[in-house]
Amino acid sequence: MRKSNLERLRTELERRQGSALLVPRGTVLHIAPSNVDTIFVYSWFLSLLTGNRNIVRLSTKASVQTDLLVGAISKLLHDPVHESIAQRTLLVRYAPDDQVTARFSAACDVRAIWGGNATVEQIRKIPLSPTASEVAFSNKYSLALIDVAAWHAADVRQKESWVDAFYNDAYWFDQMACSSPRLVLWVGNEASARDAASDFWPRLEKRVAAKQERFADADYVNKLVVEDMMAVEAEVVVPTTASNDLVRVWLDRPALHDQLHCGAGLFFEAALPDLNALRPLLSRTVQTVSYAGFDQHTLRVFVAEVPLAGIDRIVPFGRALDFAPVWDGFDLLRVFMREITVT
């Protein structure tokens, strides 16, 4: 939302737009998620920038961050300078009620659903106008790639930088953001991968001990339950860690196990011989791949060689939580606009 970034977005959109005539779609209904309490601002803001009227349904889950943001937005909208924006902005909060959502849905031209699979399925039961469109952001699973050779070759400063960046990716939002890494894949020789892991995790444990607030009691119990379930269902090793704020589960056979993951500092990990071994693991549920030790060219070649079953974005460590107008493969600036042809 910084002015410099807005100018960059404008320039990039104008470059891609060319001579196309783009206009606002009209009214956009945003269904905000409960796990990441800032997403509603990004969705609203991008739609606002493209000229739409906006109805934002906020989560009923208590959130200090949401309250602070709503308070700041309300203060600005009461300023006469921003009257035109206030007239096309409605922030609402109500317990799940299909009748209320149906009234809002009937009035919208675009419905943007941010939430888990259950939320998407429930909202999709509510009809839209025949001319309206919808974009949905359901449950996604993200992972991290670390080049084993690059880790061993890195100096202490580089390793510490990667660890700090990984901590930010994983522990903000208690690892429950769709883009937070939950599976860590070491790419290279397995013996070397285990050596690299034995160096990486103690460094991360120090960051966690210094920075992380205590999780809820239920989080600690849930992680123990997952460990036990994994031990029953798959060939795994659970290495000892300094505290239950960081739990590792080494998988002898790499797999997502996305339905079992509960967040809160739980990491599945495995070794892959090369990047191509990642392909069988992918599905449309894989959103973000964050990486350390790889170069962009190598990753672009990997993506371009064969169509991927999953992956919406690939970013270096420290950028997993960065929001962008292109999200889950959707260009939201274009989703919130329509094109008129004149010939």
C-alpha cells in the first residue's frame, strides 16, 4: 500500500493493459478468512483501486489486529476528504447466516471467498446473479525447498539469514497461513541432507526460543497427536527438539500429509534426490514453494519443462507471506475489472 508500490502496480498494469479498455465490475463481496486477519484489507484495497464498490464481511473471530485496522479505516472514511471512498465501502461483521450472505450475494458482481474448503463449499451453495463471477481461495498447503549443497557451502551469515527468513515465513500466524511452509524438502544426497538438517534446526530453535510467544495449550496437544498418528500411518522418525514449540517429523517416504498438519511449529521433512522428484508430490492444493540455495533460472526451467500439477508461486525464504495482486494464480486486478471491446 506504499505510494511507491502503488505507482509500480499502476505502471505494470498499464503496460499489460495496452490498448484494452478496462472498467470496474461494479460491486465486490469479500468473504474474509479467520486465520489471516489482514487479508480483508488487501482484497478490499485492490478492488477499491480498480474502482469497485465493496462489501467486506469480516470474520467474527476475535482479533486485535482486525479491530485496529477497522478503527483506522473507519477514522479515515469519516474524513470528508475520503467521502467518495466511504460511499463505496461497507465493512460488516455477522455470525454465519446464509440469508444475510444471500442478500449481499444477490447485489454483487464479483464474490471473493477467502477461507477453508468448508467455507468455500458453504458459500458456493448461495446463488449469485447470472452475470456475476466468483473467485475462491480454499485450503492450500505450502512447502520449503533447501539445496543441500548450497547449505553446506554457505557461510555462517548466510545460514543465519536463511534461518531468520524461514522463521518469519513459518511462525507468523502460528504457521496457519496457507503460504507458511509445513513440509521442508532437502534436495540432494540424503546423508548430506540429514547433516544439513542437524545444523539448520538447532539454529531455528534458537530463534524460536528468543522470539516466539507461547502457543495455546491445544496446539501442543495437537502436535503430539499428529506425531502419534504419523507413527502409525507412515515410516517416520521424530527427532528430539529443545521444546514443543518446534516439532520435526522426518518422512522416509516424502508426502504432503496435508490433512494431518495442525500448524503451530510442526514440520514434516524429507530428502529428495533432485527437483524432478518433487513433481509426484504436487497437487492443486500446493500453493507456495519457498526456497533457499536455488537460483531463479533453475527454478524457471523446472516450472517450464513439464506442466505442474500444483504450485501457484515460488519465492525465496522470507517472502512466503508477502501478498501480491497475483494470488493462487489469479490476477486480482483483472478479476475485479472487465474489458470492453470497441472495434
